[in-house]
Amino acid sequence: MKKRIIGIMGAMPEEIEGVVSLLNNCTSSSMGKRTYFSGQINGIDTVVVFSRWGKVAAATTVTTLIHEFKITELWFTGVAGAIDPDLKIGDVVVGKRLIQHDMDARPLMNQHEIPLLNKTYFESDASLLDMASKSVATIFKNSSLNSAIDAEDLNRFSITKPQLFIGDIASGDQFFSSNEQKQNLNNQLPDVLCVEMEGAAVAQVCYEYAIPFCIIRTISDAADANSHLDFPSFVKKIASKYATEIIKDIYSQF
Ligand code: SAH
């Protein structure tokens, strides 16, 4: 059996800091404006890296993890804007299917279909998805976040009873910050729970290289006119803690 080497990508520099601090025997190497942190978590070889933003950047980062670091599975944590009206800031979406909402090669093929792959959705690995969902549910049930995050910060974002959602995530090279953008996506793809800028690109590369992956997103904003206001402090105060707690719990299942 191939040796297990886990790749972890985070969509924010603040987010990977906490995860990097879990690494034992941590060393780092820089390539193409990215710093890859290698070490072990619970004895398992792990490489942690900031994805950078957007589909091209994230695809490049995951390709390097596959070629240079020989990862055998990929976990992605990041933040996202809510599209489904049931989602609140602080909820977590584990992506079952990933779609590129800005892919449009009509009339050559259907809207959202990925050229040459004859595919529109990429599916997270079923067992990784199950583990991620269990971890998020455990963290919410045990209120682990309450000890990791200041009560004042949780109050500020009205995070009282965060919920786990499992479903579709849409990615594209746009930051959603208007009701019009949000409504437009909701009309086109009514099953999409949240929107971000990397997940479906990472999913495509992992699919092409047959690397099992799972995309986990914490809701940072409502993808509307207020999204840019909520965003920076949420990432610093909240999302970074979510990422660390979720990754810690996932490793406890290995
Ligand atoms: N911190 C940067 C912006 C980062 S880009 C700045 O302030 O300049 C936004 C990141 O958050 C991406 O990783 C994207 O995947 C995610 N994201 C969060 N909310 C989003 C939204 N409303 N629309 C698109 N991407 C969003």
C-alpha cells in the first residue's frame, strides 16, 4: 500500500497558521510564491499550504502538492459566502459536489460543463466527506469552539448554534458582494449552498490525478452587499479557529 501523505490547503494565511502549529518536526520550502510546511500530525506525514485565491492559484498549489510532495489525499478548509437562505455566518458546509459556476463554453457544450471531462460536478471522496461531517458535528455538539473562540467574537457574529450542511459548493473567479450576483447564481443552480473561489478547481485537479479530496467551508458572509465588511475580522477571529479544531478532530479519526 502507498504511504499516506496528507495535503491540507487553507484559503487564508490566518487559517493555515493554526494548522501549521499542529505539525511536529515542521520544515518549510518555498516555490512559486507559496510556502509548503511539512511535518507530521499524530505521526502521519502532512503538508500544509495557503492555496492563494482564485481557481488558477488553487489549481497550481494542489498540482504542486501532488507532484512535489506526493500527497495521497487532500483536505481543503476555507471560508465562503452563503447562497442558500438557511445558512448563517458560522455554519459549516462540507462539499458533496463542487461546480465551477463561471465555466461556460456554450454553445460547444452545456453551461458549467468542464471541457474534455464530460463532467459538470466533482464529488468529494465519500469516506473523507463522512469523516469531515463527523468532525464538524462533534465540534458543534461538544461546543469545542466556545473554548477556542472568545465569547465576545462569537456574539459579534451572532454565532449561537452553528449548523452542519452537506451539499453543493460553487466556485468561480468572483467575490460575491451583491444581492444580484447571489440571486443570479441561486436561479442558475438552486441546489448550491455557498460560493467561494477555489474548491471546484482543486476538485478538478484531484479528479484528474485520482486523489481523494474533501472541501470544507465555514460561512463568513452572506455573499451580499455586506460581505466585504464581515469578512476580514471573521477570518482572523473565527475561521482560523474552526480550521484548526476541524483538522484536529479529523486526525483523531485516523
Ligand atoms: N482577504 C482578501 C480577500 C480574499 S478572497 C481581502 O480582503 O482582500 C476571498 C476568499 O474567501 C476566497 O478564498 C473565497 O474562496 C472566499 N470567499 C468568502 N466569501 C466569499 C464570497 N462572498 N464570494 C466569493 N468568495 C468568497
